[in-house]
Amino acid sequence: MTDDTLSPLSERVAAPPTYRPQHPLIAEWRPATAADVDAVHEVYRAIAVQDHPNYVTTREEVEEELGYSFIDLETDSLLAVTADGRVAAVGIVMEPPRQETLVREFMNGGVHPEFRGRGIGRELLAWQRTRGEQKLAAVQKALPGWLVGYSDRRSEDRQRLLVAGGFEIARYFHTMERDLRGPIPEVVPTIDVRIVPYSTEFAEAVHAARDDAFQDHWGSQPLSDEQFAGLVSGTFVPELSFVALSGDEVAGVLLTDVNEDDWPGQGFTGAYVSTVAVTRPFRGRRIAPSLLRSVLQAAAARGWDKVVLDVDAENPTGALGLYTGMGFVSTQSETGLVRVY
């Protein structure tokens, strides 16, 4: 759906010349390749230890990101390599393909903590910004364009870098935890629905339901088939994920990941709920808390400590109140920053 008040992005955004980073500690700035998965993963894991030890990036997630069909590694990625061959920083500009109301360019990556505070991040972000603007300038759609960056609230340097680069704070997201030692509330939907474990037979309908439910969420756009496939692979656990069915129609869905590599940094065992979605016709029917009850019970039955999820602090569906009512408490937060075109 285009915006009749806007001209195409290609007319509103001038494509800047490619930025050529320079830094005395960096011997080579080059695109990433599929052979760099391990080196990129090492940078991401080091960033996690420093900035957000409660969640880490898996090697499979790095492989998936570098393998997306909509990321051209030659033009959309950049590695900062030292003279001894170490990757000091990773930059990726990702434009997801399904754009209905917004075109987003995500500034992914970061600087290895050992190389921070020396200006490498500024050079990398300058390249990402110009590459993001080049990509927006190639879009013929009459839609808003965003460059998007995220910063864990524990990483003040990352937020300062983005603000200095012209990004503005747009949103806050809370990480919430639910201690499984407490009683789990009894919840019953107000309509006749069946809650069943996820299986691949539901994949297409669950994908559609997720996209429908997230239409009014900040910045959200439909997931491509590749992105959805990534959502239900890797650390995804089908038996801890649930689908609410009204007849044969998917009314709601809850998707769960378990990454045991997260547990040492978290200080507890548990599961992460990546998605809670109820389609708009079925909202207000106690379906979301019923789905949450299912995963809380399933995780508690395994003897785990907590269930974790993230929520937009300004979620329009009242999700923050829903989670609080189910016993979740806020523990960490993340900031979303954007440049708008």
C-alpha cells in the first residue's frame, strides 16, 4: 500500500557516493563471504558478552543472515580486518523484501569490544548509512523509508554512536521474565478454541496469522518466506510452541526458542518466547494469556526456572499489561533508533 502524500523514495532520497572507511588499525575493509561465518560469529559472541550476556547469537543465526537471498554480501556487508587477519568489526545493511507500508534498512553488526573507543564504529556506521541511503534511493515505492539501529540499554556507547550518526530514539522494548516457581494463573478463552502444539502442517497459516496480528505493531512488515523459515528453525522448539484454533482457523500463535548457550549469561534455565500473536478478529477473547499459560506450564514441567520474552513498551494491543498480569516482570530494555526519509 503506497502513501499518496509521498513521492517515490527514489525521488526523495539522493544516492550518496559509497563511503570508503579509513582507520590506522584496519588493514583491509572488505565484504563478508560465506566463508566468514566463524569470524563474524566470534565478533557477535564477543559483543554479546560485553553488551547483553543474557542472550547470544548462534552460529546458525549468523549463517542464516549471511545466506539471505535479499542480502548481497558484495555490496551490503563490510568487515574491518586487522593486519594480523582478525575481524575487528562487522557491518551489514539488511532490507527485508516484503514492504507494504514501510521500507526499512537495518544497521546490523558492531565492533568487537577489544577494538572499541578508537573510532572504528564511526567509520563503519558512516559506511552503513550511505549504503542504506543508496538502497532507499533505488526503491520506487511511495513509502516512508527508515534506517534502523538497535542498542541494548547496557551499551551506552552504541546508543551514543547512533545518535551522533543522526538517528533518533523512537521506541523502547522491555525484556520480561516470568519466574516459574510462582503459581500459574488459570486462564480460559471466552470462545471455543483448541490450543495445540505447533507442527509444520500449520506453517503457512501460522505465517499468515503472525503477519496479520503484527500489522499494527511499530515498524512491522510481513515476513518473507525465508524469514519465517528462520523463525521456526535453529533454536525453535515446536513442542513448546502453541497454536490456538477456532475450527480450522488459526486465531493465535506462540513460538518459543530454547538456546542453552543463553543460560550461563542469564543465570537461569528457561525458554524464550519469540512471538505471541492473536489475529485481530480474535483479540480480547483471552487467547493470548491461554497461550502463555501453555508455555509456562510446559517449561515448568521441564524443571526450568523462567520464561523470557520481549515487548514493545508502547504496544497498541496492551501486551505489556497482559504480560504483567501473567506474572512477567521487566528486567532489561533495548532502544530502537531511526533516521526517517
